[in-house]
Amino acid sequence: MNIVVCCKQVPDPEAPPASFKIDAAANKVAPAPGVNQVISPFDEQAIEAALRIKDGQESTVRVISMGTDLVSDVVKKPLAMGADELYLIQDEALNDGDGISTAYALATAIKKIGEYDLIICGRQAADWDVGQTGVGIAEELGIACVTVAKKVEVVDGKVRVERVVADGYEVVEVPLPAVVTVSNELGEPRYATLKGIMGAAKKQATVMSAADIGADTAKTGKAGAKSKLLKLYIPVREGKCEMIEAEDPAEAGALLAQKLREAKVL
Amino acid sequence: MDFELNETQLMVRTMVKDFAEKEVAPTAREDDINETFPTEILKKMAALGLMGAPIPEEYGGMGLDWLSYGIMIEELGYQSQAVCSTVRAHISLGAQSILQWGSDEQKKKYLPDMAAGKILSGFVTTEPNVGSDIAGIECMAVDDGDSWILNGTKTWCTNGSNADIVIVIAQTDKSLKGRGLGAFIIPTDSKGYSAHAMHGKMGLRSSDSSEIALEDCRIPKENLIGKIGEGFKVAMSAFDRTRYCVAAGAVGALQQCVDASAKYVADRVQFGKQLGQFQLVQEMISEMRVECEAARLLVYRAGCLKEAGKPNTIETSMAKWYSTEAAFRGANNAIQVHGSYGYTNEYPLERILRDVKACTILEGTSQMHKLIIGRDTTGIAAF
């Protein structure tokens, strides 16, 4: 089983919002000093999904990360968790893309690095939260895609996915090769181990440019983007506090539930 | 001079930090209150290779370098000094003593299971009448043909009630003082070995500190580590290692104080402004941070010297004395910054204060380290 996992390096989403600044002139998020770079959490769960399959059957897990500012101890984490190979696609021509141009670049890279049976991505990246890349890769490769998975199994040459829906989950089975995007309901990703870290330190990532993967740079990065960012801003948050008055806790609870339903929180 | 950590060291920091946040921090408060030994945490650490981190791969360890090992202890110490204490006793007093001084047979017999966390170890020099002056050890080991028979009382043995083996420093000939000492591996299921957990400690409450009674405790002859007369060296080298770990753990505790204080003064508003806008509050946090950075650099230098195989006793003493005292000052200031909230166990600061107080005493008091540093500086022994 050849599994490819796409992992994106992002600024730590747990960092306080005040750490992030907007460069209004460039319409970009200004680099936030002191904010660590991490693997996007949904992508870590994608690694976990791949490793669970590998735990049960012989598999090779290849990881692809894309970007020009990649931090080696961050992007090597999947290797320390148990992945086999790491490919870094680094080229200025791939920067500032959207979900479509990123999906094109990743799909091109996936075709280049070898055989693939299953491609696993996080449901969305923790920086832009767009959630188009996984389905975009499937479109580029002309294969099936199942999104928002909570469980991924490979059975009899097919991938069987439990995918999250509003009131539970549904089971979907598609033939391989396929793309699956993974949600947090999959569960906690495993820790890197010391053995994994020592092994990762000895492994060299394969670094590839746009030319190396055979990408048409008219379709990558900003040049290939199909969407246009009009304005980037931090929304102003206003807190409102409403006291619920009731005769007893049970009534207060019921009234609170009613309010939350009205606000469409529940 | 290069102040950058390498890729492995950074990955170790990230991994242990993540582990400690998720597995150690959630129960640290309750474990302290209930004096609960962290058995489950140790099992999880073993699964990640942490219980044998600096033990060479040929003996089932991970072969971690000294600086990475210090960083691992620092990140554990950020969340719990008690877990730190347990781990450093097992690795740096127990396993690394066998690694440095043990025979090939002893290394093969014990180290793989110690690295895997299947054998937990302790180590003890201290006795009711013997603290820093270990040449005065009274516990006796008598040669009895194919066995050693040990009699005496030991105290403050970390892991003593939970360990599978304890390395005991004992006297074989009182007239020889330090030159008569030996280091003996005592399986804790040996007849004549009994351990009693000590209660009522101010800090490190979920770390096991035990009194050990040895009553005609017979062990095989091959359980002597090294030779008779090397017990003093075994103990001193163990102290060099564990003092490094105590220092590293204290840096972690101090960093927790800095981070908690910085967060609190940003959130807390008094007199219509953030606490951080009061200059005297900022002063306390600045002092804390600088002391933390200074302590960390002392620890990392000691670690680099150990890795290079260079003498490091004085540098380790400096790191241990400074880091633990700085952590105590930092915890005191962090409580002050938090006001009455810091005085409760709703926040971890009062626990840190109690825990790091122990760190200024164990493995050589601050005063002993000043004397060691003073003797090296002046060439005059003052003790």
C-alpha cells in the first residue's frame, strides 16, 4: 500500500490572536515573531490515519510538504511519528497560491514521486481554513475523494471511510486510488518517539522544485490561483453578557438551551 | 560559539513538551495532593523511549546526547518536578551508574530492561547520620564467600518503595572511610530489604522518597558495581549527572513561572489597567526571565561539556546551585505577581515553590555547591 500524506506547515494556531498582524498594504498576514511553526493539526491527524493503516498492513507512507520557509525540525515530525519518506516541494513559483493552484502543484508532485494508492490530507489547513486542497488533488488526478473522515480503513482494495455528518457519521466505500480528507474526530495523533526522532535526524528529505516535479508555473502559486483576495482583516469581536434568571438550576438550564438554539449555537 | 539547538534537540523539546502538557500536567495537582506515584506516566514515557533516553542503543536505549537529555528533563520539569525527580533517579543515578561502572554482564543484565522501563531503579547514599559527608557512611557490607551481606539504614532514597533494584553505597571497612565504600545492586525483593515511603514532605510529594532498612540482606557477589573502594567515585559521578538533571528541571520550573506570570499580567486588570502596566510587576517578571535564561545557559554549557567528555564538575555545580535558587526566587515572585490566586493550588505556582525548595537541598545543598565552587576558585578547601 502506497500512501501519500500532504502536510502543511502553519503558524501555531494555538498562539494568541494578538500575535498576528495584518499587512494591509500587501494584503498578507505579517510574520508573527515568537509564534512557532507547526504541522497543521488536521494534517497531523492525516498522518495518524496513514500510520494506523500501516500498523495493520505493509505500507509505505510518503509525506509531502510545500513552501519556501519550511523549518526542518517541524516538517520532519511525520518521520518521527513513523512515516517513511519526506518530500519538500520548494519553489517561489508555488507561493501565494489558493486551494486550486496548491492542489495542482501537489497532484503534480504526487504523480512525480511514484505509485500511489491512497492520498490523505487534513480536512483544511489551520491558517486559511479553506478546505479545497484535498478535493482539488482528487480532481487533478481524476480519482474519488471522501471528505471529513473519522475512520479510514483499506479493505479488499477499497478504502472504507466513516465520514462525519451533522448527526453522526456515514460509511462510504470507494475504489483505490482515492483521496481522503481527515477530521479531528479521527482522534489524537500519536506522539513522535525518541526512536523516531533519532531516525528522522538520519533521514534526508528529497527537495524538489517546480521544474523537478514538472509543474507548469502558469498554474502554480499566485499565477495559477482562481480566487482573488479582496481584503484581509481581523474581525472586531464584541462580547455580550446576558444573565438568565430562573427559579432553579433546571429552569435556568432549559432557558439557556433555548437561547443557544435561537442563536443557532446548538 | 553557537547558541542554536540542532534538529534533534528541537524535535526532542517539541515532543517532550507536547507529552508533558497532555500527560503530566493534567494530574500534577492531584498527584501532589494525594502523594500519588506517577506509575502510569512512567509507562507512557517508556513507550516513547524516554526511560532510556541517554542509554546507548546497544543496551536498548536511544543514545540521546547530553544536551537533548537536559532539554527532555527541562520540559518534564516545566510541568512536574516530582516526575523529573523520579526519572532522573532512574536514569542518571541508577542506569547510568551501571553504564559507567558496571561489568559487561551487569550492563547486559539490567540496562535493556531499565531503558524499556521494565525495571525501575533507585540509588541511595544518604543515612540518618550521613548527608553530604558520604565518606562517613555507616551501612555495612560484609564479604561472605559468594555473597555480600548488608546491614544498615538508608533514607531519602528516591523510588525506594517502587523500584525493582536500588543501588546502595555501603562501607566495607570503616577504617578506610571513603576508600572502603562499594556500590551494590540490591534487588528490592531480596530478603532483608524493606522500604517505607516517607510522608509529610513540603514538596515533591508524588515522588517516592523512602527509608530503606537492610537487615542481613544477602545479595550475590556479582552485584558489586566496579570494585571495593570505587563506591565513592560511583556516587560522585552519579551526583555530577543528577545535579545536571536537577538544574535542568529547575530551568523548566522557572520557565513555567515566567510564562504563567506573563500571561496573568496581560489578562488581569486592576485600577483600570493591565497588571503588566505596573512597573514593579514588570520588574519581577524581567528578573525572572533573565535568571531563567542565565540558568538555562549554565545548564546547557554543563551538558555540552558532558557530551564532549570534558571535566564538568564545577560547571555542573554552578548550574545546579544557580538554577535551583533562581527557580525558588522565581516561584516566589510568580506567586507575588499572581497575588492571592498564586497562594492557592488553583495555580501551579505554590507547588513549584515547594518543589524547587527541595531542589536547593537534594544532590548537594546550595551551600555545598558554593563550597565546591569556592574551593575551585581559591584553591582553599573550606570544608
